[in-house]
Amino acid sequence: MSEDKSAGNIKETKNFIEVFIDEDLNEGTYNRVHTRFPPEPNGYLHIGHAKSICLNFGLAEKYGGKCNLRFDDTNPVKEDVEYVESIQEDVRWLGFDWEDRLYYASDYFGKLYDFALKLIREGKAYVDDQSIDDISEQRGTPSKPGVESPCRIRKVEENLELFEKMKNGEFEEGSHVLRAKIDMSSPNMHMRDPVLYRIKHAEHHRTGNQWCIYPMYDFAHGQSDFFEGVTHSICTLEFENHRPLYDWFLDQLAEDDYRPRQIEFARLNLSYTVMSKRKLLQLVQEGLVNGWDDPRMPTISGLRRRGYTPESIRNFADTIGVTKYDGIIDVGLLEFSLREELNKKAPRVMGVLRPLKIVLTNYPEEQEEWMETINNPEDESMGNREIPFSREVYIDQDDFMEDPPKKFFRLAPGKEVRLKSAYIIKCEEIIRDNEGNLTELHCTYDPETKSGGPQSNRKVKGTLHWVSAKHALSAEIRLYDRLFKTEIPDEVPEGEDFRSNLNPDSLEVVLGYVEPGLKTANPGDKFQFQRLGYFCLDTDSRPDKLLINRTVPLRDSWARQHK
Ligand code: ATP
Ligand code: MG
């Protein structure tokens, strides 16, 4: 829901789903709101799922209703408890609670089986023993009606017997299916005698070897909503023409008028991102990323490890809203949402990515001072801290140029800059090794310009971040960038696939230095490295081996760099 503040007073604009729900409540179709989030546990959740989670749980919150978490676990071959667990962790982390309503489609295998028997007995389902190829051949095309299977006229008794044998494991995979008897000439392909059950001699992560027939997603999904008393069954647009089939099933099954109302919305597509679970799995399996929670992945666990917060993701979901039309959202908007939050909340710290040593030749050898500096200029309540200063400091290599262009206001031979919260320094001499490579700079500092001192306001053009060499902690800093180098990674020349568009520079690892206070930081803590961007401590970071991930740079520099 977005707020229109332009008129001076806050006016709530409802999205089309909320308008439908309001109608349903006003007309008395339902007197409650009950939604669900129904993932298939065949991969980790991604930012697209986050949109659906925020929508379903968000609607339940808004209308004082309920939202279930239900695993649509109808395909044992692709599903796994690892995914079941990660999905629960991710939904909770986003800030939502299904309370005691954790369900599995596999809970309904018994009921679905009984329903299949009922359809057979009523002459509305039959066992087909043709090959899969023949069956799909006979389905026809949207403009060409299908052909009826020769098995369609099989007698009820024989169907019951064959289905029983399917269930008892007497047939091979692919040899028989159970199909609904609906209409082979329907303009809606989903109504052309869809498959209800197939044989899979596979162990299910919950039901073990109890079953060797498994219901198709379409035969399980709508009924699961019905069994759970869902009122608003919200799904993505591609399910729009499955709706008549779900209705048909419920018309055969339900004895009263209650039906879940299916409402479709456009799935989230993000630029520079692939979202299909199949492709994400491929990236993981082929080692193109370091697992599902690699900070470059669009998975919720990847975003979390990258330094995203639940609030930033929920705000993003709110901002993009829901529509009926497919489009691509700029990934910059997701990054913006995070920057906006971290700008307010993340403490500022000093960190140097590519160190260049500076020796202050007129600073006493053994002296050290503690400089007071503000934790967050956006929020004074976050207070101040002290950082150590000494004769040798590191600055970033980028902040020095031997032969600078006119507008370069950082350090250069003979020039002055301010070291933030410390002193103004002047570059006196470049020191080189035998091969002529720059190794350090010799500078002088101006004691009068100490931060807070009499001449601390003396004007110089540049201010640099720095760390004291003897106090700094070394850190492995991972400079993550977009995983794909093109806006729509799926657009590739003939014969290639999305992997051709992987960005070879999506990860650069540097050994940098950070101020000593980070010793007590915990994995997941987030900071703004002054002038550089937002960073967070990686899950695997330890006090004696700091691992730091770059979350996002301070500004969206992608467009500038890559044009
Ligand atoms: P696949 O990658 O095979 O298309 P899926 O993304 O549909 O699978 P599910 O586990 O079935 O995976 O998704 C669970 C729920 O999340 C569904 O209700 C689906 O509508 C929703 N969802 C999935 N992807 C997106 C997306 N990109 N945007 C919004 N909702 C999504
Ligand atoms: Mg799906």
C-alpha cells in the first residue's frame, strides 16, 4: 500500500487486491481474510518470493486475518528438508509468523487420493496407459482440439483396479497416469483431461516410501487452499488459466458454496538478476557462486549475508506494490531502499580498502592520540567514539595521485588535505622501492589544525578517511558487485544461455584495514565505511579474522561505470 501525501493529508491508495478483498467483505462473500504462502521446497527463497510473502502475510496483518505457510511438496524428486528449513528461517527473518499454521500438501495425500477415487467412481477420471509422448501429442494446440484417449472409455471397475495397482507400486514409472475426464476440445488446454497422478518410485522427505503415486501440482494446490479454509488465494499471472481447472475440481468435491478466490498478480522481475529456481540451482551446482547464500545471489539468504535488512526488503516490496502487468524493476530500487535505511542506522567507521602508508615525519614517534568522532551525523543520539591516531596512517590508494588533473582535491605532491576528525596534512615526498614503485608517502601534519582545536576550521578542499597503522585491524574485504553484467541476463545470442552474461568482476577480494573498534563487532553488524559504502561482517567473520562484505556502494555508480 502506498501513501499519497501530495494532497497535504495522507490518503491511502489501495492496490487492486485490497479493492477485491474489500468488495468480498462488503458483499459478505467472506467475513474473514485468510491467505497463505505456498512455496515448493525445491530451492531457497528469492527476492520474488519475498514480494509474495510480504503481500500474503501483509494482507493478513492488515485485515486482522491469518496467513498459512504451506509447503507444496508434491514432487519428491526435487524436494528436500534443507529447503524446508531454509524457507522457514527466511520467512521468519523477514518478520512474519505463521503461528501454528505450518502445513504441507503432503498432509493431504490421503484426502487427495480419496478424492481421486471419488472422481473415478463418478466416471470423471480414468487411468491412461499410453506413453507420455502419445498423451501430449493428443493434447492438440490452443488452435487445434485434442484427441480423446482410447483409455477414456475404460470402465469404472477397471479404472479402480488399475489405480489401486498404481498405488501399490505394481507399475513402472511413466507407464500409467490417472487423468480427469473433462473436455479434450476445450479452448483452455488445462481442461483437456489433465493428469492428476503420476507414478514416482521415489522417497518423499515427509511421507517416506508410503506412496509411489504423487498428485500433480494442479490437483493438489487448489484443494489444499480449500482444505485450509483460505479465502484469498493469491498467485502469479501464469496461473490465471489454471483457475477454471481448480474450480472444476472444487465443484466435484465441495458440498457447500465456500470457495477460495484466486487473484493473480505480476511476478517480480529485477534487472541484472535471474530469478528462476532452476537457474539459481544451476549456479550453485556448477560452483559459479559459493552456495545459495552467496552474497551475490538474489536469494533471501544471500541478501541477508550481503547485509540487507528485513525492513529494507519489506519497504522495497511496499514501494513496488502489486500490478497485473509484467515488467522489470530496476535493481537500483532495491539497493536504494537499503541505502536509505542504513544511512539512518549504520554507524560510520573508518576502513581502508587498498592501503597506502603515510608517515608523518614531524609527528613524535611514540605519541598516540585518541580523536573524537561522530558515529552518525544523521542521528546524533548514536553518540561519539574515539579512534586512535599515530605517526603512521593508511589512506586509500585512490586518494593519492602523483600527477593529478585540475579537479582532483585529494592528496598530491605538495598538496594539503584533512584527515577526517584529525589533522590537516601535506604531502612532502614520495618514497619508492628499487624498482621505482611507490611504497609510502612522507607527509607533515599541522598540529594547529587538530579536530576541535583553534585552527580546525582552516579550509582545505579534500577530507580523507584513514586508519592508524599500528592500531588498525586487517580484514579480508569482499567487494561484491552485480552478478550479471547485462540488464536482462536471459537475453543471449542463439546457442548461449544466461551464464554468458555473468559479470566476471562480481567479486574482488582485497586485504584492507579497519579501525580497532570492529574487534567487538558481530557477524551481521552493518557499518558505513566513510566515503566508500555500506559493509557488513560476514557470517564466518571472527575477531581474529575479520571477513567483511561490501553491501552497496554509497551511490549507485553502476550506470556511470558501465556506460
Ligand atoms: P519456479 O521458479 O519454478 O517458477 P516458483 O518461483 O513459482 O517456481 P514456488 O515455490 O512455487 O516457486 O513459489 C512460491 C510462491 O511464491 C508462489 O505463490 C509464487 O507465486 C510466488 N513467487 C515465486 N516467484 C515470484 C516472483 N518472482 N514474484 C512474485 N511472487 C513469486
Ligand atoms: Mg510455483
